[in-house]
Amino acid sequence: MKHEPIRLLILLLLLFTFSTSGFGQKIYQAENSESAKIKVYPAEQADDADLLVCFVWDEVEITKTGLWMDMRFIHEADIVIYFVDDEQQADLKIWLVDTPEESRWLTESKKHLLYLTKEENN
């Protein structure tokens, strides 16, 4: 019985870890499309985007999909992206928003694109 609080704490920590790191929010911008898992296009208007994205500067701010942190090194990232100039080449269209509260999916069917793990990038 006295181990119950410890088990609960471990379970909560595991759930938090999987909920924040499982959706590829730490990104690395590849130099070419062949090195990337996802090709991203910055949409012309918010309504044309699949995902509203807010860039954050601290890892603790990565609390949901759409909050991206640009990593300096590829081994630090959960997902490798490449920005394309042609919308037709893109897997995902994004629109940058100013606040984390604004970030969200507009096209739910694209969620699978960000569900990648670090191991898949190596």
C-alpha cells in the first residue's frame, strides 16, 4: 500500500513524457528534401493551413501539437522537416501564430505526420 503514491507518480511521469515527446515537436530543418521526413509549406493564409504553429524557445513550453522548437542539431530533434516553395510538394501546410494558445490542427487527417519518434529519424 505504501508504494501506491510512487506507482502513481511513475505513471504520471510516463504519460507526460509520451504526451509531449511522441508528436515530434522538436524539429530540425534539413538542407534538402531527401533528408526530411516531412515537407512543409508555409500557407498563404491561415485558412489554407493544416496546422497552426507557434515556435517556442524552451523545451518545457512544448505541451501540445503545434508548438515547435527549432533544434540546432539533428540528433536533438524528434522530426526532420524541409520547407518547400511549391504547395503541391508539401506533406503539411502550416501557418505561424503568435501565441501557443492559437496553435492547433485545422486538418485532423494530417495528425499522423507528426507522430514520429527519434529512432525513425536516425
